[in-house]
Amino acid sequence: MKNRVVITGLGVVAPNGVGLKNFREAIKKGTSGIAFHQQLKDLNFSCCIGGIPSISEEKKRNYLTELQLRGFNSSGILYGCIAGIDAWKDAGFSVDENSPLDYHSGIVFGTGTSGIEKFKEAIYKLDNKQVKRLGSTVVVQTMASGVSAYLGGILGFGNQVTTNSSACTTGTEALLLGFERIKTGKAKRMLVGSCSDDGPYIWGGFDAMRVMTYKHNESPEKGSRPMSKTASGFVPGSGAGALILESLESALERKATIYAEVLGGNINSGGQRNGGTMTAPNAEAVQKCIVDALADAQIYPHEIDAINGHLTATSKDSLEIENWTKALQRSGHNFPFINSLKSMVGHCLAAAGSIENVATVLQLKEQFLFPNLNCEDLHPAIQNLISLDKIPTEKMNMKLNIIAKASFGFGDVNGCILFKKFDS
């Protein structure tokens, strides 16, 4: 018999809200976290706007010790530690460096490029003869598994502790990997999530690819425009999201607050075939990912009330909507409600899936849909597929039972999860 898996804790570090309370308030109000950054303009970036969480020095010291902060310069790991620790506390647990090793709890916490600012700092002005002067704090901040290593030590977890990396699908993939581990009885609890660094050394490559908008440097909050006909590229963002997954048996035993249930999902790849490339999705594989996710969750397409889409404000938004209509065989007025958090926070890259999953779970728990910003001029191709009233532009209070969340990443990789309002 497979274990039912529920969500008992949430943590988030987002451009429009650090901490669950601030983030919840921001997404309900439709508050944007996208701002102009002079540093990007000084470096001659085309896109000079982005979403960067605001973390004070005082706040850092609430999560990391002075020793851990010595020589510390990895924003992604910092965001991940804050979100992960907050999620663990939100689930009703304490953080104690002298706690016994917990073999029942583990971590899958993903990232993209880790500690690039730290590595830049370390190698600046070094030549090959000085390479041994990189410093003793470089390895843990630049190794791919740095964030899970930090969290594993802080929390004392003895189950699987690892990091995954699948571009923009990373956070959704991490959740599904943790879900499988609990469902099959290999763990009672898994801290899952993902994080992403920010700054010119992360965003410069995307600026060079010309996939980021350059039209809204004077109006940052208007820049991220998912599903809009005037969308001109994504806005970069950063941060972290974290969720505590737990077997239903364990959650009930300790009388934990349950946010939602994870019904199932699927991960696949389009193999960069049939129109799929390093940066574009194979539509057939995307549709199969959605169909197979529903089969794994044992639900029918008509049971989905809403979709939290990937929807990056690029030319692929209409293709994503088309893939949903084909996979669900639902269109027009029969299509589920759909929204995109990226209109408020930008595209948080490897952190996108986890931050958006936190938002999805909050919507289920509190029975609302957050608004889409900047899509008052809906793309004509999308108008031909679904009804305009399925795209909320203001917060909607409504009865929600099942929400689908999908993420699609560079390398033609896909992930889809089905969340359900918890009932015993």
C-alpha cells in the first residue's frame, strides 16, 4: 500500500515577499517585486529590471551563524536556507544544532548555478600560480549540492540529502522526487524546494540570448507580461521556495496543520525532438507529461479547477495554453482558470517551480486565485483557445479542490503536479 502524502510546512523567499506572511499578502494584493537595478544599466544590460528578494544583514543572522557567514557570498544558498528553515518551523518542528540525527527526514533541494558570485570573487585577479589561494569557503558555496549540505547540517537530517538540477523544472522535479520517497515508505518527511542566485553573472547569459525584455526599464512593474500580446521577453527573478512533505499517517499522528495533499504527477523529457530544442518544448512530450500526471494522480481532466502555469511572458505562452487544451481536451469556457506568478516576481529560474508551488498550495488552503498582472491585452492566439474570464486579473475567492502546477525547462524537460484540498 502506498502512503498518502501531504504538505505540512511552507517557506518562501520571493522578490515580492520574504516569509510566508509577506508573500501571502503580496500575491493576494497582486504586488509586484520587480524593480530597476542600476548595476545592470551600468553593465550595459538590455534588460535592467529584475526581481531580487530583500534580505537584511540582521535577518541573515537569524538563520546562519557568524562562522557560516564568514566569507559567505552565495545568495542562492542564503535564500534556500531561509526558506527551508522557515518551512521546517512552519511544520511545527524546532531547529536545534544538538538535536539527535533524524533518519526519518530528508532533503531534495535543487538549484541551477550555485555560488557564481562567490567563485567570481575567489578567482578575481588570480593566475594559475595562485590558484591555491581560492580560499577555504569556496567549495561549499560553489558545489552543486551546497544548499542541501547547509540545510542537512542545520537540521540534522539522516535520510537522503541531495540536490537536483533541471533548469526551470528544478523545483517541481524536487517536489516529485520527495513525494515518491514518502509514497514508497523510504522517508516520513522530505524538505523539498529549490533556489536561484541573482545578479549579472547569472542573468548575463540570458541577456545575451535576447530572451529578456528590454522595453520596460522605465516601468519595471509592467515588464513581466505572461499571456499578453505585448509580452517582449521574461524578467529575471531569484529566491527560493520550500515545502515539507509528510506521510499522512505521520502528520495525523502529531496533529500537524495540513495545507494540501499531493495526489501525484509526472516528469519527462521531449528529447529535443519533434520541434523540441535546448530552449523550446516538444509539444507532444508536454502533453504526454500532463496526461501521465493525471493518470498517476488518478483524476480526470474535468476535475481540475485551476492551473498555475509556467507562462514566462515569451512567445511560447500560447503554445503552453494550446498544450493544456489538447492534453485536457478542454477549451473555451470549459477550460480551467489559469494564472502565472511570474507576472509579479519574474522568472526565478531554478527557484521558479518551488516558489510557484508554494503559491499554488496557499491558493488551495485559503480558497483564492491570485491575479495575473499585465495581461489586459491578451494574446490573440490565447483568446482563440480559452475564454477571457478564465484568466483572473483580480484576486478571486472561490471553491477550489484540485490545482495543477507545471514547469517546463531548458533542455526540453517537463514536470507536472496535481495538488488537492485536504480532506480526510
